[in-house]
Amino acid sequence: MTDQSNQTGAPDQREPRPRRDQAPGPGSVRTAPWGSHWLRPLLWLTAAVLAAAVIGVAVYKTWPILFPPVAERAPLNPACDLAATECTVRFADGGSVALAIRPRGIPTAHPLTVAARLTGLPPPERVELDFAGLDMDMGYNRVSLAPAPDGRNRWTGTAMLPVCVRARMTWEARVLLHLPKGTLAAPFRFETARPGDTPGT
């Protein structure tokens, strides 16, 4: 029985079909599966949304801890230089907070010993000392103070200030008194200088 598709004797001009396991030729175009062109961007978008949600929840949870609402802030005492001596600020009800930082001059990048003395105030649940740069944002810098062993309503601890690129830097140290009815803030301002410079000059 003869092949009816090639009765004239001419060679068969049809191209052979590639096998399934044969790699495509250099001129062939491989078609991507349907939907793969938008699947990867969708996955990235989903991951970005989930990451943003996680960050949002973390910020919402930690914001009151990092930046507690202040029920009362004592007025500054501009006549006192905290870098030279112990300074005291008073609240409206007459209670006061005295803060001392040693060594005098408050050098940067050097261990500091701090002591806060409370007078006429209810015992706080905890006491913290927060440092904030006024001329430049120096980031989060807060330490917890512990009750002094002498039991005289003093709270002590250690801290350190980072070196600033500016020749002189104005800081505000805030003693945060966490009471059951709210947080009281006692602010103190001072100036630091880079090694070799003199504050206030």
C-alpha cells in the first residue's frame, strides 16, 4: 500500500514536529504561562502591605511607651546651669525635682552619673531620664533610674551622650515621673561642646 500524501514522488516539505524533550530552537519564542506576568508584582504588593501593617501595629503598641503623654510639665529654670551644678524645677502644686549630672561639664561619649531628688511628690512607679537634642535630632536616648539605697527619695543611674557633629549642642534632660494618675516631666537644659571647645563660647 502506497502513501497517498506523496504520490508524485516529490520530497515531503512538511517540517518535522519537535519532540517534547527537545529544546526550542534559537528562533522560537516560549510563551509564559497565563497570568505569570502579573503574579509576581501581586506577590510583592501583598508582602509590602503585610509589612506595612506589621510596622503600623508595632508603632501603635510602642508609641505610648516611647512617648508617654505628659500630664504636667514643670517650667524651666533658666537661671541654673545643669552642666555646672545641681538644678531644681518646681511643679504647680509645690513639688520639686532636683537633677545632678557628673562629671561637671557633662562631656559627650563619656559615662555619666545622674541623680534625681524628689521633694513633695507622691512616690512614682518608675523614673526615667530622657535626653533630647534641641539643635538636632539625636535619636532616642532614655535611661531608667533606680531608687537610691539611702531611701531619701533619690533615684540614680548612668547615661551617656553621643558626640554631635556640631561644635556646640543644646540638650534638654527630662526627668519623667510615672505616677498612677499620669506622667510628670521635669525639664532641664544644658549645653555640650566637642572636645577642645568650651560650652557657651
